[in-house]
Amino acid sequence: MADTYDVVVIGGGPGGYNCAIRAGQLGLKVACIDKRGVFGGTCLNVGCIPSKALLHASELYEEAGEHFPKMGIEVKGLSVNLKGLMAHKDKAVSELTKGIEFLFKKNKVEGIVGEGKIVAPGTISVTTKDGTREITAKNIVIATGSDVAPLKGVTIDEKQIVSSTGALTLPEIPKRLLVVGAGVIGLELGSVWRRLGSEVTVIEFLDRICPGLDLETGKQFQRILTKQGMSFKLSAKVTGVTKKGKALSVTVEPAAGGTAETLEADVILVAIGRRPYTDNLGLDEAGVKRDERGRVVTDHHYATNVKGIYAIGDVREGPMLAHKAEDEGVAAAEILAGRAGHVNYDAIPSVIYTYPEVATVGKTEEELKAAGVEYKVGKFPFTANARAKSNLTTDGFVKILADAKTDRVLGAHMVGPDVGNMIGEVVLAMEFSGSSEDIARTCHAHPTLSETIRQAAMGVEGWTMQM
Ligand code: FAD
Ligand code: NAI
């Protein structure tokens, strides 16, 4: 007889594993299927965690070489041991993925390694190394995530022409790295290899980097990255790549068409976005609707058009972020358990983990203008923050946007040291429908970088005080 579950989650990334764990906590009989062999999805295996391990280590390396001497600390014989660096990254990944197995046991989640396919609503076939078995479930949650978007005419071999996955495991530091796409992956992994010694050129189709960013924040960010040595070719597209001995010859054209030029590179990183992943999942047979971008269509309770089938995370609409997937997983499990699961899409932060970091939440100035919302701006630079000055980390600023009539915080945009940790304060204020005055009148410890947020909030009503 087939096994029957209350919930079967297909996909064990941050959406899927958090959904399964929460369902287990709420007393539902739950299984989570993943074909990767290790739970944790893109995020833990080939995404957030390995990239942050390399970003952190390479940032320390650059700091030791360039900033320590400015603070009177001499370092002799500093060098990179790439194998050691990769071993550090792999250890972080393996410890965290093991942590999920532990959490599954603790919360009574059955983890199944295999490929899941929806045969009919309520029935899933799972192909494991031992064969195929069928399981039945009152509810199925699709959490199959996303995969690399391909670039027409360029074949990724994960050796010389790599996606983010190959860029996390390069065996040598490339002399010349060409990055296609000035988005989050291109700038984070481009930063890693630039710090380790590569000449990095970024080709971007649009006329700006990170197109979704608040315009002023994006421009400041590009200036800082350029100062660090990264080169940008905006409004340009790669139209072909050919091998030239050990190197690659890359044809680049203006985005609007025109005369092509040829660049040489040793490695190319293709990072032009990700696409929802639903291959071999049986969605057409089951009649599950997808939109024009291939994303599974759901209502605000994550239900698809087919009764008993739900979807969360990268595979549905919204930002492709681990914490968004996680929150949707928890909300979906709570809804399936008869509770009131909910995600506030106006307060989802987004962080780029370069140095300095970029952190944003809520609306950009451009979005507010387009929506005709009257708003006030408070801004404060890190050059005027005492802690940033004494740490020699003065690049960047904090900008707070508040409703001109009610003072409610509508957005925050930051470039600067550790802003990825600092943004949480503004997210919390927004969750509580807080005003800029609420932040401005909250006591902040001195001397901390977080005082920059307070001063920016004070700036909304024009009473910024620090130097
Ligand atoms: P995924 O994590 O993609 O998990 C889906 C899982 O489903 C996969 O393990 C896959 O093997 C499995 N699967 C698919 N089909 C089947 C099937 N038929 N049967 C069984 N299993 C199946 N986000 C952040 O918030 N912060 C970051 O710093 C960050 N850094 C990133 C860095 C990189 C290089 C990349 C590529 C992404 C990064 N992201 C980051 C994005 C983040 O990884 C994703 O948003 C997140 O993993 C999405 O979670 P998910 O659960 O929806 O899907
Ligand atoms: P992205 O959407 O962030 O950036 C892709 C960039 O490529 C855009 O600027 C786009 O205009 C450009 N582009 C598209 N086609 C192009 C072409 N043919 N030639 C040149 N440029 C082109 O996508 P990316 O960087 O691949 O990352 C995918 C997703 O992964 C992100 O959307 C993000 O959600 C997630 N991610 C999040 C991270 C974080 O939160 N720190 C880190 C890494 C990834």
C-alpha cells in the first residue's frame, strides 16, 4: 500500500525544508523530497552559503593586504591558498546541510532523496537510487526552486564558461574574468575573484548595474566598485564566444546594435538571472498553471489552480531570495495546518554581500515617484559616522524614505559597511508601521554604525545632528 502523508514537499531548499519543519512542528505527517542527494537546496549547496564563505574570506584577505598597513599592522608573506579557501567553503556547506538532517529528525520530517513527479493531484512518484515508489498526500507543496538562465549562443561547460555554480569552484584564479550580467551574482562573485587577483570586466545589457536598485544607491555602488578596480561595460551584450587557444574570444555589441568589439578572457561567468525550475515535475499532466515566465501561478495562500497543490519560493512570483522562500514555506505550512500564515511583501529586505554591502527594503524613490506618492528623504553619509571614521570604512550612505503626510517609513536604501546586518532595524520598524520619527527617537548605542540609520531618519525632518 502507498504511504500517505498530510503534506509532501517537493524540493528541500529554504522554501521546502522550512515548510516541512514547520509542518512537522504543527503535528502534520510530512515528507520532503529532494533529488540533489543533500538537503538545503540552491542556497546551502551552491548559492548563499558557499558564496558568502568565499566573500568573507576574500574580504579579509584584501583587508589584510590593503587596510591593515593603514592601521599600523604590518603583514608579511600574505598569500592565497586556493585549495584551503575552497576547503573552508566546503566545510561551511557540509556542516549546514547536516544541520538540516538533524532538524528533520527533531521535527519528525521524513527526508526522501529522490526525484519527485506529480502523477495526479495527491499522488507523487519518487525515483530513488533503489527504484520508483509511489506516495500519496492530502497536500503537495512544490518548492523546486530555480536554475541558471541560459545565454543564447553561449554554452556553459562549468570549466571555462561557468554559471555561479562553476564560479564557486574554479581550480585556479583566472587572470581575466569576464562577467555577463551586472546583477547580484555577477557583482558578488566578480568581487571574490577580483580580490583574489583577477582582472574583472562586467558586461551589462542595461545602462545601469543592478537594475532593481534605487537609482542613486546603484550609481554610488558602481562608483565604489569601479574605484576598487572592477570595469563595467554598460548597454552592451555578448553575442558570441569562441575558443582561442587557452583563452576565450568574446564578441560584445552595443545593446541597441552597432559595431562589435572583441574582448579576451580566461573565464566567463554567465549571470543574467535565474529561471523557475519545473522540469520533469508533471505539471502539464496535472494541469497546474504557469505564467509567461514559467512561474507556478498561486493565490495569496500559495494554492495553485489544482486543489491540494501549492507552490512556494523561487518557483513562484516574487524576489528569488532565500528568506522570502523560507517565509513562504512557513506561511504555507501554517495555512495547511489551519492557521493564519502570512508574508508581508512590503518588508522583504535584500542584501548584496560585496564590500561595502548594499541593503534595501521597501520602495525606491523611482517607484514612489511613479506611483505619485509624496515622500520625504533623510540621508546620512558614513563619512560623518564616528565609528566608520575610526574603522576607515567611510564609503556609502543610508537613505530613509518616509511618507510626506504620515511619516510612515516606505523604504530604506543603504550602501556601506555591515549594512546587511543593519537593515533589520528598518525592516522591523516597517513591520510595525513605524515612522521615521520612531527610528529617530530610538536610542542607538554610540559609537556604532547603526547611528547612521538614526541620523538619516532624523534627516527626514531636517534635524540631523552628528558631524
Ligand atoms: P532552491 O533552494 O532552489 O531548492 C529547490 C530544491 O528542489 C533543489 O535542491 C532541487 O534539487 C530540488 N528539486 C527540484 N526539482 C525536484 C524534483 N522534481 N524532485 C526533487 N527535488 C527537486 N538568496 C539570498 O537570500 N541571499 C543570498 O545571499 C543568496 N545568494 C545566492 C548566491 C547564489 C550564487 C545563488 C545561485 C543564489 C543565491 N540566493 C541568495 C538565492 C537563493 O539561493 C534562492 O532564492 C533560494 O535557494 C530559493 O529557495 P527555494 O527553496 O525556493 O529553492
Ligand atoms: P539578476 O537578475 O540579479 O541580474 C542579472 C543581470 O543581468 C541584470 O542586470 C540584467 O539586466 C543583466 N542581463 C540580462 N540579460 C543580459 C545579457 N544578455 N547580457 C548582459 N546582461 C544581461 O540575476 P543574477 O545575478 O543571475 O542572480 C539571480 C538571482 O539570484 C537574483 O535575482 C537574486 O534574487 C538571487 N541572488 C541573491 C543574492 C543575494 O541576495 N545576495 C546573491 C546571489 C543571487
